[in-house]
Amino acid sequence: MFDFLKKKKYGNVFAPVDGNYIPLKEVNDPVFSQKMMGEGFGIQPTSSEIYAPIKGTITTIFQTKHAIGLTGASGEEVLLHIGIDTVELAGKPFEVFVKIGQTVDENTVLVRVNFAEIRDAGKSEIVLTLFTNGTKSYDGLEKSQVKHGEVLNER
């Protein structure tokens, strides 16, 4: 009874890039920090390769290559968003290695990013992992440094 009130239990979530973990509530953009796009977390990257944050299937690749949508085997819907306002860069700093319909896991490189170009354009290079169809908050996750492929357990 009232199963719709329960949060779904999804599979493991992995850090998609090496870097510094940032709770979503601390991201310098109200759309993300106020969780209008869903729960999730950010990582200030220290490497240029972005990996899949879940095991699943690529469902969307934005034309500007700054965002990729994935659906997990358990039904989770994830938006991987690279940078803030990077849509304005028209795909230039991004090299995508996957295609729609491809099955991926935490070892699959999705995108290589030229973060220097993003910084030179005055944009934030934070990599956001957003759960667009519900999950628990990651704001209380006690992490600082993360490595891609590391399991990040939700709070």
C-alpha cells in the first residue's frame, strides 16, 4: 500500500570523473542547487575523461555534447551534465565516444573534455550527475576526493 511514496532502490552509482566531490546544494547555479533537475552531486574534475555514472544504456546525447542521458537497468534516469552554461560552447570542448542505444558501465569513457577551453570561456567545469526520476539526497555524502569508478552510496 502506498508504494508510490517509497523511493526506488537503484543500482550502484559511480563517480564519473576524478576530482573533488561537491554536494548539489553547493553548486553555483540555482537550477542545480535547488534541485530543479533532480537530486544528484557534482565533481570538480581533475582529469579530462568522463565515465558512465551507472550501468545502463545511453538514451540521449545533446547536440552540443555537454550532456548525456542514461537509463539504468533498474529504471533510474540519469543526466550527466558537464559544466555550467557550456551549452553556449556549441560542443567545441567535447569529444563523445558513445552513441545512443549503447550499453555502458563505470569503465566506459563517455566523453573527453578540454577543461582549459571551458575555463578560458569563463564557464564552470563542474561535472553534475543528476537523477531526473528520483533518488535520495547525496548532500550528506562525506567525501572530498573521488576517483572515477568509485561507488558513491546515497545517504
